[in-house]
Amino acid sequence: MLSNPTFLFLQTFNAIALGMNLFIIAAGLTLIFGVLRVINFAHGAFFMLGAYVCYSIVEQAGNFWLGVLGAGLALALLAWIIERGLLRRLYARDPLAQLLFTFGLVLVLGDAVKFIWGTEQYSVAYPAGLSRAVDLGIAHYPAYLLFLCGLGPVVALVLWLGLERTRWGRIMRAARQNREMLALLGVNVPLVYSGVFVVGAALAGIGGALAAPRLALTPGMDANIVIECFIVVIIGGLGSLWGSFLGALILGLVTVFGAVLVPEWEMVLTYALMLAVLLWRPWGFFGREQG
Amino acid sequence: MRKIAEIGVAVLLIVALGQGGWAVEPIKIGVLYPTSGSGAVYGTSAMLGHDMAVEEINAMGGIGGKTPIVTVARDTKLKPAAASAAAKELITKEGVDVLMGGLSAAVGLAISEVARREKVIYIATIPKAIHMTTSKLHPYVFRTAPNTDIEGRGIARTIGQLGAKKLCQIQFDYAYGHDLAAGIAKALPQEAAGAEIVLDLKVKLGATDYNTYIAQIMGAGCEGVVSGLWGAAFITFAQQAQPFGFFEQIKYVSGGEIASHEIASKMKGNYPDNVWSNAYELWYHDASPLHKRYQQELARRQGRPDTDGWPILSYIGVKFIEAAVVKAESVDTQALIAALEGLSIETPVGRRTIDAKTHQANTGQFWGPMKKTDEHEFRIMDPVTYISGD
Amino acid sequence: MSRILALLVVGVALLCIPLLGSRYLVDLTTEIIIYALFALSLNVLIGYAGNVSFGHAAYFAIGGYSCAILLTTYQWPLWLSLPAAVGLSAGAALIIGYFCVRLTDIYFAMLTLAFSMLVWSAAFKWYQVTGGDDGFIGVRVPTLLEDRMAFYYFALGVVGLSVAALWRICHSAFGRTLVAVRENPLRTGFVGIDVRKMRLAAFVVAGTFAGIAGALFAMYNRGMYTESAFWTESAQVLIMTLLGGMYSFFGPALGAAVLYLLEVSINQYTEYWPAILGTLLILIVLFLPDGLAGLAQKMRRSRKA
């Protein structure tokens, strides 16, 4: 199989598309950890909510892109409420408390999805215009996946520019280093924190909406994605944007080629990868070494 | 005078009751389905069918007009440990006479083990794991669901009739996938002579990306695919395969009841061409009076005429208990076991008989291709062929 | 003094449970004491050593599967199978712990998770030995223990001895050093304590007793399931420990009892158990950081005042 250049070409594109979709979701997770130092277990639940919201919007309004936008906005709103109301009381507490809180969120949000949308499995159609395959010369390849391949780097670039070149970005990076100093300098740190959580959650929601045409929407879809997100940010380094980008690509490649080369061990691969990274370089490619 | 009359009436009543045959006390059925978590979609469907059958029977005063059914339901959460504990609780605390339900193989086997130890009848209405009626068979377990051998035969016959010779197989890498593959392998030589599986793909349970498999199948040049990707997995697979034009040339024959209306109605226009699959019951098929009555009631409960195909399984389970109690004229466990062995009843989907030796009912399924129609947004099976479990 | 009294009361109550004549109560109590031991074992890691593990279910599963397989497939007698199973989980804890204690905090937690998911994968894939996802059904339990009451007393005895052992370990010099390591690893290191070795020792102790709980679980259920090795099982025992209170020795046992009873009873009324558990968790985190045991302590103190 691998000697076939067409196959290789197609699978590589698959890996990249998979990775890019994953990156958009994981970017939110790493952002939240980078600034807030919170491990957001509920990130998968945000992803799931984004997908379901997109489905509902598509059912009502018929437009996929509206669904994506709606998913982002809905998650932003939800995240704002959660952060302002509950999460911010836990910043002074130990990481375990925050972790447990987000885990509790997972359970509550999961049942909320079940309550609102029921237990049935839904599907979302590909957006018009991106539903068929494109002739790439060597082979035909689904347009939607090509779109994802392109979107990933764009999102990465936008986020990076946002963090490096804008005032808000600078403030976020400073908050990562020293929030007390930042507060002394007159910056509304609580607002920054809310902002980061909101942006992170919105990214997860958008990622979920974007993933919707390729998946079945079903309760429990959050469990798989959260583990994958964690692997991505661990490979890349907790808090590093480009780390997540690289991590997502690596996980995409391992998933796709692992399924081809060692199909019997597919389920082991992701955990083995996590294990390998944690044993060899726990802080990931771009993370900071533990003190 | 009045006193004598009262005593007389009382005596008459006592005598009459004594002659009644079996007790007027209700029969308690312990029901175990997943109503939370990822199995919930099947669990709620199963409870619907169960409640429907029970209410139907109780509306006439109970089994035989005198033994009402009392249902005690517990959520298994698709976890064998929870199911085992719940089954024990139903027996020891609630004092149920019969256990019913289960969804996954692990849960079914766990409940079966409890039934064996506590000496209570367990009717497996959904789990297809082959071991339950083979290596793990014991006197107290009965299965009214089909098993993976029956399903495998259905797949093999369908692909045989289509004349596809070069086959690819895609199954989940877990017990059901292995068992179904074994069932297909057993049946292929008789049902599809000359057909051969040239590519055997195993997918990890919970996989969300099927691109590799799609590419491999298309690259292998198979005429047909035999599959066990059920439920959400089929939806995901179809969504991911369609842009590649997967379903244009390849005949996709799948177990896992993806021809059920639940799946077809959710996928609507996204349901691909060239798919043959099975279903336990189809709302649009078979106008027999028994089926019509079943359909009407189910439609009333679901609020729509196009009803789901899963409730029938639990419904049939309850009907079997009803028939067994009538035949045994008792709710005593040993009498019920004797009654269930070889018991044959009419169901909305045909006649079903429980084999006296294997305790497995000859439950077959409806097989056929899924076609587009003008009247509906969703696809329907046409033509419908019943492949029996014999 | 009041603590000893409370313990005596609980002990006597547990001994009398079977005499009440309810099979259900005996079953329920057996399940609770097994989970209580599991939670107490985890607390050696979380409460005493201060290391949060997301993968504790691995040792529970290894203990359970080993015992089940030795008893049934190899027909070993119980007095060989049980210690062997416990030994295997201790050994696994030693090997896995060796790698995990090189990390701290979230990385430690993630590594324990990764290892435990590998254990799960092994249980899942090795179906010739473990039964795979069908589960290992039909564990052969010695005839003496086949009776419900007999097994209950056996389990009670094993759990009782284990808890006593854990008590000794946690209140010994070793236990106190662990707490010192938890509070200030840097300073304890300066004093000459091998911090890493201490944490590994705690890891092994935790894994050993989890293995005992797992073996009891397998015998009680006459079966072992892959779900017992999945991360959701680790999460559940973690919640039990925290609900009960990780800064108290018996807290986790209380947490296990409360959580299990809640789950069983609420299950009978609503299918939305996850939402209730989640809300409970959030409330505990926000308002009851020291768990139920902490709440009890506060109430006792405020009464004394």
C-alpha cells in the first residue's frame, strides 16, 4: 500500500486535514492553559456543543457558515457565563480544584446536550460548494478536507499575530508571566482572563462545527476529542500555540499511518504516543521545562 | 342471614381464586437498559417498546386477564459492573420474577451470570454476542434477539445474491466485530459461493476518521464490502466516504441495523446509494393486522407515523413472557423455563420460536437495499426480504 | 476518643449487616467496602503524597483480572491466587510508578493516565486471556465463599485488615515523611530524604491495596470487565476520594459510601445522573474543598466552641 504514491499522497493530505481540524480545537485548550493555567477538561464538551449548535442552525437556517459562526458565538456566551460566575473563584485554588470543576462541567454539559437534543444521532451536510471532490491531478480529493488543510494555518497565523502584534495579545502574554504586576499596571486582569476563556471556548465550538459534517453527532462524542486534544498539547507543550500546531500534525500523521501500518494496535497508538512524549520530553516540543 | 351470605360469598371467592390457576399477584419484570450515556438512544427505544407491550397487556387486566405486569427499570449505563449490581438489586430488593434487557455483549453476559447464580430467568432482548447461547449457556438465559451467526448469514446471503465476488470487510475491533466476522466467514461458502474477502480491515472502536479505510477499500478494487459499522459509525463513515465517490461503484452490505428508520430519518438526503442492510422492523412494510396494530400504537406514542425500528425487540420479549405465563399457568421459574423452551408466538414481524436446546429464538431480520423515494425525505428499504434465524 | 467510638460503631454495624436478613443490603455493603478500600488506597497517593493520579484504575484492574484468571483458568487455590494477584498489581505499580515519579503535577497525572489506558488496551485486546470486551465472566470462587454471607465476612475481613495496614503505614514515620514531601518537596530533599523514592513507595502502596480491592471485586462479581480499567473508573475513584476529603484518613471511605449510595438511589429516579454528579462535584469544589470529612470536622469544632 505505502509504495503506491497516490495512496501516500492521499493519506498525507488526510493526516494534515485531520491535524488542522484538531489544531483549531486544541489551540483553545492550550490558550486557556497558557494564560489561565487551567486544564480545561470541558474542552471536549465545548466541541460537542459547537457541533450540535451548528446542526440546529443548519436545520433552521439552512446555512452551514452561519452554523459555524453561531457555534462560536454560543460557546463564547456560555464560556463568559461560566468564567464570570464560577471559574474565577477557583484561580487562587490548587490546580486539582480547577480540574475537578471542569470535570463536573463535562458531566453537566453532557446531560444538557442530551436534554436539549435527545439521544439520537444527527448528521450535518457538507456546505454547498465543498461537498464534492476536486481533481488534484494525481487523484480526486474531497474539497472540504482541502478547505480544512488551508484553514488550519490561517487560524494559526491569525492567533499568532493576535498574540504577538496586538495590545491584547501582549497583555495576554504578560498575564501568563506575572498577573500581579499586570494588575498593578492598571490592566483589568479579570477581564483578560474572561476574554481568554471565551476565545478558547469559541475556538472549540468552531472546531466542533467544522468537524460536524464529517462526524455523527452523538452524546459521548466529547470523550474522544478531549483525549486527542490533550495529546496534542502535551506533544506541543502546554501553552504553546505553534506547539499545538505541530502536535496536531503529528497526531494526525500517527493516526492515519498507524491505521495503515499497524491496524491491530490502533487503539494503543495514541496512548503510546502520549507515553513516549511524557517519558522523553514531558514539556513537549515548545513547552518550558519544569523547574 | 346476611352474615351467612357474606361468608358464602367469601368461600365462593376463595374457591374461585384457588381454581384460577396461577396467582393474581402481579409478575414483576426487572428491566435493564442503558438510559444514560452513549447507549441511551437504544435504551430509550427499548423502554418504549417494553412499556407499550406491558401497557397493552395490563389494559386487558394483565396476562390472561388476571396477572398484571409490574416493571422495575434500572439504567445499566452500558457498564457491566453497574448492570450486574442493578440486576442483583432487582432480584434481592425488588424481588423480580424475570430479568430482561441488556444491550452490549459485556452487559448481557454480566446479567446472564447474575441470572445463573441467583436462578432467575433472564431474557436477552438485544445483545447478539454469540457466547450467551453457546459457551456461556445455562438453563436460565434465553435470547429473543438474533445472534451474530444469524446476522452473518444475512450479510453473506445478501452479498451472494448481489453476485459480488471480490470483497472487502470492515469491522470494529471488538467482540461484536470479531463475532460478526466469524458469522460471515461461516456462512460465506454456502450463501455466496466463489466470494472471497481480499481485504480485512479492523477499525478501533470509537474511531472518528475513516479516510484510511476508505482509501484502502477503494484502492483494493473490491466489488462489495461487508461491514459491521453500526449506528453513529455508519453515519460518520458515510459522510466521510461520499466525497470520494465511494458508494458509486461499490456495493455496501452492512449489519448493525443501519437500514433502521432511526438512521435513515436522521441522515435524510445524506444517506448514500448502493447500501444494503438490515432492520428489525420497518414501519412501512407488512400490512398484517398484528403489525398494523403495533404500528398504530407506536405511531401514537412517537407522535409520527414513521416510527423507529428498535422498540420491537423489547416488545417481543414481553410477549414471550406473556405467552410463557399463559402456557405454564404459573410464574414459577422452573415452570416458565419449561414453557419458554420451544415456545412459539406470533409477533408483529412474524412467527418466532425459541429453540428448546439453545434457548435462542429464530429471530431473523429484514434485509434489502435502501432506495430514495419521492414521497419522503428519507430512504426506505425496497424490496424487503426477510431472512429467518433458522 | 470520639474517633475510636465512631470506628467501633461502624465496625459493629458492618458485622451485623448480614444478620438483618436482607440479601440486598449484604450485596450493597460488599460493593461499598470494596470501593472504600479502593478510594483509601488512592488517598495514599493524593492525600498523603500529594500526587494526583488519573490512572489508579490500572492496579484495580490488574489485581482483579489476575485473581480472576488464576482462580478460573489456572484453577489455583484462593490462598495462592489472591496474594499472587496482589503481588502482580504491586509489581505493576512499581514499574509504572518508577517512570511516573520522575514527573510532577499535570505531567505526572497525564503519564499515569497514559499507562492506565495501556493496561486497558491490553485487557481489551488480549481476549484469549482476559475475555476482551465481553469481560471475563464466570470466575470460579472457592465453594466456602459461594454463599453471600460467607463472602461478605471474607471481604470484610480482608478490607478490615487492609485498612488497618494502611492506617499503620499512613501514621508511621513513613506516612509523616510523605506528608512532609507533599508540603515542601524542596525542603524535605534538603533534609536528606530521597523524595523520588518516597513518592515511588507511596505509589506502590497505593497500587497494592488497589489490587486487593480489585481482586475482591472480581470475586464478588464473578467477573472482571474492561470498563474497570478505563479512565472513567479512575475518575470515579478520584471523585470518591475528594468527596470524602483527602486530608482525612477515613474521608475517602466515607466519600465512596456516599457516592455509591447516591448513584444507586438517584439512578432509580432519573436518567440524568451525570448532571447531578457533575453539579455535586462543582458544589464540592466551590464550597467544600476538604470534602465531607472536612465538613464533619468543621461541625465538630463549631459545636465544641
